[in-house]
Amino acid sequence: MLAVEINRSNYEYDVHSIVKAFYPEEQVSVLTPEMGGEKRAALVQWVRIRIVLCENGALAAVDGEEYRWDARGPQDGDVEAGKAYKYGFKCFLYRVLACVTGKELPWGNLTGIRPTKIAVSLLEEGKSREEIVEHYMGKYYVSREKAELSVAIARREMELLQGLSRGAKSGDGPGGGYSLYIGIPFCPTTCLYCSFTSFPISACRGMTDAYLDCLVREMEYVAARYRGRILDSVYIGGGTPTTLEAPQLDRLLGRLKAVFDFSTVREFTVEAGRADSITEEKLQALGCHGVTRISINPQTMKQETLDFIGRKATVEQVEAAYALARRMGFDNINMDLILGLPGEGEEDVQATIDRVVELAPDSLTVHSLAVKRASRLNQWVQEKGVGMLRNTDETMRIAARGAQRLGMVPYYLYRQKNMSGNFENVGYAREGKLGLYNVLIMEERQTIIALGAGSITKLVLPDGRIERSENVKEVNLYIEKIGEMIARKERLFRLEEN
């Protein structure tokens, strides 16, 4: 446990993110003036870092050693001065912890922002590649390697999204464009690291048909409400959509194609995901309804790790499912991998990459393991320590070299809290196979309407604001309250009319 005490609020997120990045093995808490009672009393004994923000800068004491920063303090009502102070403070805290720990972070003090957004903005201003790289390195202490990666990905994202309409009444496309997400919250089992809305299918068989009934109601409402708009991409995820039986998939996809106009759809993805949920009949249902892209996700090709994290499919099942999909004509197959899984090191990652290269998927999504609070992995880390999770510059490079061997380029990138090694998630793909939806969900440049339990609709308004509407997470509540879920969307969509 490591606690940080700070004398002002509204800095907790940045403080927690930076401190946690330097001390990944610790459970980090931030004490603010508003925190009191038993919670404060329980954490005070763990305070190792004290921060005092004041009119002439800041003071940071780390394990008793003091560091000072001289600067003009935040002024009430002066928004720009406040932003400048906060930026300067983040730089100060980063440099202090870099000095104390003797290490630099690959993403520097960059918190609370998607890295490629900076590059996209600067490219739109006409900045050169080197100018943008220097901006990342000078302003945020980002390594040159990560800065160059961000610029390369930003350029590909801009090319992919060129000409794509953003949303209703935005003036950049007839009727406005949008994408559709459909969530199937069932899985064969729940993996150790998972925090998504998913429920073991063995306990939910009796609810799946009722769940599909409600999905169809949501689909029909949205299709009618958005008639005349351009549907650009459709993504069915979860959970694991292929936990549904083949007739259920056929019903869902058939109704989807019946109520929505697919003539403009550029990409139609279904996450097959778990190899132990894939059958020839299910793949046939996907193919018959025009699914253009699927995911078959091993996460690792080390059997011992698969057993430990609760993925019941064997490596052989993964390879057999992939071969079956190829035989059935699927020519755009993604594979997900996770680096930093418990007990895996560089040799394990290299072995996984070598087997994936032999299979030759069309795209590869490389995740750095993120320890989510709601996952069983979080409890395991508390008991065993974070030392069993090893992700390094070299493991990231092994994955990048593997993608290069497959003729792939990096095309989207995002980061999460508590990522192993303070790294990132990167999507690689062959030219012509770049995942449109993956870029859209990250860059938030188009409305994405989300259906199903636990899904979140993001409405992009003409002025760039983003408004959200959430569906309840529990399957039984979603079924019970489907009318309310539709009403929530109606209230959201009315914002477009104002």
C-alpha cells in the first residue's frame, strides 16, 4: 500500500495515474481534504508522499525527502492559468518520481488523454512529423519510440476516416453517419482478467431467448429512429457472441439485416472470440448474413497460462477454429493477444508470436494486461504481488516484430489505467484490413449506438460534444427494463433536434 496526501482536490486522477505508473507493485490511494472518518484513519499510516499546492508553486515530500517547484499558483476563475498550473504540476511530479525511482516511463506524464488525439490535432494544424514527435517528448516526456508510433497511427486513422460522416445534422454527410454496437453478454467462462459485462452461459441458457427478444425491440426502435442515416459499421461483441446457438445467431443476424439498411455498411464484425464456442454451424450463420470480419482470440499460445486464466479452449482448439474459418471463406480474421499475463516472460511471448505468424491472421490486436478493479485478477495481484506480471519494452517489440513479419502496420492505439509496464494496446493489420470500428470507438468522431446489457451509446453532437446513455448491466434487469432503456435513448436522441 502507498498513500499520497494532497491539500487540494481535483488533482486526484493525475496524481494517482502518475504515482501508480512509477509504483505498479503498490496499491495507490490519494487522500484529499474531503476524505475523512475511518477511511482517512485507515490510510494515513501508508502515506509516503505528501503534496502541498500553494500560490507560489508546490512542495512534494517523498519518504521524507522534499522537492520544491516555483510557479504561479492556480487563480480562481482564471481557466487558462489553472490549466497551465496543472500541466506544470504534472511535469514537476513526474520529474520528482523519475529522480526518486531512477526510471522514465514510456508514455511520460501523459494521463487522461488518448495519445493519438494529440497527433491528429497537430497534423490537422499542418505540423510535421518531427515537430509532433518533439512536442510529445518535450511537453509530456514521452519516449521517441512511442511518439513516432503515435504519429504513424494518427496518419492512418485520418486516412481511414477520410470522407466518413460524423453524425446527424453535422453538415458533413447526407443524413449523417453512425455505427452500431450490439452486446452479447455471455461467455463460456469468465477469464481471470475480465471486467466486462459478461455472464457464464451455463447459468443463463434460460434467458438467452428473452434477451434476444429485447435486443430485437431495441434494434427495431433504433432502425426506425435513424431511418435515412448512413450506417457505416456494425460490431457485435460481448462477452462472446458465439456462445449463442446457431439458430439464435441466425435469428439475431437475420432480423438485424432486415431492419437496418446495410447498403452503406463498410465493415460488419462479429467477435467469435473463444475457440470453444465456435462451430461450423455458427460460422455458417455468420457467413450467410454477410459478416465481413471476425475475431478468434487466443490471448496466448501457452497452454498452462490458458488453464490458469480460465480460458477452457486449448491451443489446438484455437488453431482448429481458425483453420475452419479459413476453409469457410473468412478472409478478414483478427486475433487478440495479451502481454504481461501471470508468469509469462519474453520467451513465452516469442513462442506465442511464432505460432500466430504461422497461422497468418489478417489483423492482430496486442493488449498490455490491465489490472481492472472488478476482475478476479485484481484480488490475485493483491495476494501474490504484481511481480508475476512482466511486460517489458522487449515483449512489446517482439509483438511489433511479429506483426511486421505478417506484413501488418499499426493503425489504432489506446491506453488504460493500471496497464502492465505502463504500455499500451495496439491494433495491427494488413493494408485493406484496418478495423474501422476500432478507430471510431477510440477517436469518438462518430455516433455509436449501443444495444444490449451493459452497453453505452455515445452521441456525437455537431459541436463536438459527446453525450451518453447507458443500459443496465444485469441481463435480468435489461430484460425487465427494456422499455426504460429505449426511453433513455429517445431522451438522448432528442438532443440532436435542439
